[in-house]
Amino acid sequence: MNIAIDIGNTRAKVGRFVERSLVEAAVLEGDLQEGIQTWISQFQVEHAIVSSVRSDSEIPDIRTSGELITLNHNTTLPFEVAYKTPETLGRDRLAGVAAAHREFESLNVFIIDAGTCITYDFLTAEGTFLGGNIAPGLRMRLQSMSDYTARLPFVEQHHVENLIGATTEEALQNGAEKGVLLEIEGYKSRLEEEYGEVVTVITGGDAKYLAVKLKTKIFVRPDLVLMGLNEILRYNVV
């Protein structure tokens, strides 16, 4: 049994795998070190992998009977990385690419992680990760318009049917949501012009919300990062 752990700033996602099957996943909040150790203590762990935005000194002590991998830019990956500054690359992005590489092998894949920020990554059919772009997420767009102007209010995200907002509230909501949707469709269109057919996969907190509003076909994978961490673990220990 393998364990994959994705530690963020305020919460952690953990997953238990039997080979490539995710048999259990959980989201932990609060004291992450204690929460992770308590969750793991239920199982006999063979191998484990940890991805963290925190320093390595803050990673919990995880006991395994086999290998424990802390994902970083030196970890051996199942795909080629053409990114020029791999040491600054988000580890969750690497994990997302690993999962996409496994599921959509020999296809061009456009990978979207729609969280606080939105990351857009591209993996070629030949298995080369070229890199990607980072943009503000939905809530960040709404918040920044309020924070950096004198008179615009903060509004909660809400879907507006019309393309053109008829009130300031609708204009703000449309600007955030439809801006992201057009951004996604624009990126995919440009990628297809250059590389041919592209598969699009989305994960992150706003994945389902955005996916149903997109005109383009898209695969929603809520556990993409955990799946990718397990793939990287398997690549290094199997």
C-alpha cells in the first residue's frame, strides 16, 4: 500500500493507494503534522511520497516499511522537463503532469489547476513538459478588483447568463468568470493551432464549477495531484 500526501498552506490532501487505485482520500485541516500522523497511523504503509509548499523541516515524520520520497526538483520523473527553472516549479504542478502523462499517454495534454491561482501547463504527446502559465483564480480576481479600486465593491461569484453584465455586480462577476472561461478556451485554441489535437484536463477547487460552463470538452479530475504523486512514487520504487 502506498500513501500520497499533498501539503498546502492551510490544508493537506492525503490518499491511500493499492497499486494505481485510489481507495481512500481525505482532506485534513488544522494541525497538519498531527492530522497526517493520526491518519497514517491507521495503516501499514509500504511506500509514501510527500509534496509540500512548506519547508522540509515541517514535513511530519512518516514511518514506512519501504521508501519515503519528498518530491522536489531532483526527484526522478516519468516525463521530460523542459522548464528552465525547475527548482522554482510548484510540486503540485509536477504531480498533475505525471497523472496526465499516465492517463493520456502519447497525447498532447493541457492541464489546468483552478485554485487560488490558476495554473496552465502543457505536456506534449512525446512526453515533454514544456511549462505553463499562472493567473489569478476566480476569487482572487473578484477580491483584487475591490482591493485595488476606490469604488468597486467585493461581490461573491455568481453565474450570469448574459455575456454582458447589466449591473456593476454582474459586470464584476462576468469579468471574473467569463474572463477565466475565455482564457481557457483561448489557450486551448492556440495550443491546437501549434501542436494539433489537445486533451484538456482540469482539477482544483473551482474545477467542476468551470467545467460545466466551458464549450470545449474537458476531463474533470478532482484527485489529479494525488494520482500524479502516486505515479511518481511508483516510477521510483516499482
